[in-house]
Amino acid sequence: MRITPAERRGLLGHRHLLAPGDRAGLVEDVAETLVGLHATDAASVVLSARARVREPSPVDVERALYEDRTLLRMHCMRRTLFVVPTDLVPVFHHSTSEAIARRERAVLLKHLAATGPARNERWLNAAETAALAALTRLGEAGAVELTAEVPALQETVVMSPGKPYQQTQRVGGWVLRLLAMEGRIRRGRPLGGWTSNQFRYSVAPEMPPMDPTEARTELLRLWLACYGPGTLEDLTWWTGWPNGQVREALGRIGPAEVEMAEGTGFALSADRLAAELGTDDAATPWAALLPGLDPATMGWKHRDWYVDPAHRPLLYDSAGNGGPTVWWNGEIVGAWAQRADGEIAWRLLVDRGAEARDAVEAEAAALQEWLAHHRMVTRFPAPLTKELTA
């Protein structure tokens, strides 16, 4: 089976709930369909959901995260923060977070050892026990409050000693991040509004067991359902797993092989893919203003089929983090940013005709009105983002 870049762009609007007829009812539906929402930048969660639900509201995201707890913010793929459905947390944890936590613990122990022999694994275990006891007593606390309660968390380590970029950091942030990666605590409501990246923590319920091999297989199956077809490099990049683990999971799934411009790709099912390509939904015109680190912007390693390679240096930073982007029918056609006065500034990098420009202008006006009382700062601004806000 063969699929063209144009066909893949047509699928994206349907698969990613961006075409008007495919919008979701709840933010939980969005997080499940997209296999999580990037959450390193807290504002991205709300804005990614806004682009995909029929009646968008930050209140709906807050309800899911902090009241109903049907969504959870956690480190998983590529050591990145995502917001994921709570019922899928064991899949993300056992497929990915456990291994990340082991590496994080080893790095922290190495930094602690450099400060003296007393800073060993026993010392770290005692600090973690004290932090968990304090959280149990307080119910919920921010990092500053918890560090004040636990003296061990006030200790410091020196990062990159002797280097021009040497830093001194408190142990508290490391310990809380590690406990969260291990599933022993979880992030709660932010200390500020929905654009804040500082969170309260609470003790997490016990993590349900799951075989890591089964977890990896299920996570890859979910990715293929929304993002496939993709190459082996796409899968390895997105999951952050070694090649061997990706190949093992693919072997358990038995996907269909698809010929793409980038080479051989994998789809969950040839029949399902053919049926989706044959629907009229894929041809419905749509425009979207997506936030930095949106799943559509960051879903694949090979991106030439939806963004002109000549434009990538303007739209992604040097580490590959995508900034806020303007989309038309499955293609990144420009960038946008919110200026200090609230204005949504945008620029098209390609001309796709009057219909596209009018649709983007309408989306920008709607977003500006929706953000009327909110100001956001993109944590990973791309070069064009900086230019638009200058």
C-alpha cells in the first residue's frame, strides 16, 4: 500500500480532531485520541484542547485535571511532561516512565555523591520518606512549601562544576520530580492560573501493575491509531525507546507496511487506513492556530510532509521544539504569537489562496477574543515567534 504526503495531510485533520466535523465533546476525548497532550508549557494543554473541542473552556481542562481527576500530568515519552487519561497512566508509566525514573535516580545519586560520602542512596531514601510524610500531613503543597517543611530538601548540589554555566540547585526539585516519575506523587492545581508551570503536589494512589512489554505494545498501538503510518524513526523518536523495544512492540502488533515518501512506514491496519482515505472528512477545509509543542507539530520525527524544510528553522528552535503554528488543511503555513497587549500577531510563510487567508484571519480573531483576559509566554519560542512579539 502507498500513501502520499497529500493523503497524510488529509488524514491529519480527521485524526487530530481539527476538521470542523471531527471536534470532540470533552478534553478527555482529546487527550485519549492524541495519546496525551504536551504539557511542558502549561498553556499548551489548554490551547491544544481549545483547537479540538466543540465548546472550549479552560474550566473544562481544570475540571478534568483537578476535580474529576480523569487526566493526569506526568513525565513519560522523551522525559517530557504530558497530560494523559488517568485510566491509561499504567500504560505510560510501565512502558516509559519507569525507565526514565531509574535513569533520573542514577543521575541524582551521582550529583549527591560529588558533595560527600554521606549523600548516598540511604540519604536520598530518607529525604524521600520525609517528603512523602510531609505531603501526607499537608494533603497538598507546592515545592517551596514542602521544601520548607523538609530540611533535607533544602540541601544543594552543584551542576556542571567549573563550567561557565555552573549552577547550584536545591535537591528539593530533583526529589519531587523523581517521586512524580516513579508514580509516588502527582501534580495538582497550579499555584497561579492555567498558564502557570508551578504546581502543588499530593501523594498518589498506588500504581496498578502492568507488564512493561504489554504496556509498550499498547502505547504503540495507540500511536499508530492516531499518528500512523509512521517510520521506525518516527516511532523511536516519539516514544524515546531503544530500537529493539520498538521493533518488539511492532512485532506483537503486526502492523501493515505502507510505502511513504520517507520510506517504509507502519499503519495499524491497511483496511482501516484505506477506509479513512476514502471518506469525505479528509477533504473538509480547515484552519487552526496551534500552540507551541502541540501534538500535531511534534508527532513525528520526519516532518517534511507537513512543513516545508526551508521553514523549519523559523518554526522550531535549535532543540527541535515547535513554536505556535498556523495550519491550513494539514500543513503548517505560518506562525502566530500573542503580544504583550493581547493582540494575536500572525504571519503566513506560503500563499494558499484567499480562502486560507480569510480562514486564518477568522481563527486569529476568535483566539484573540478567547484570550482577552489572559497573557501567555511561550516557553520555547521559535525564531519567528520571537520576531512576531518583538
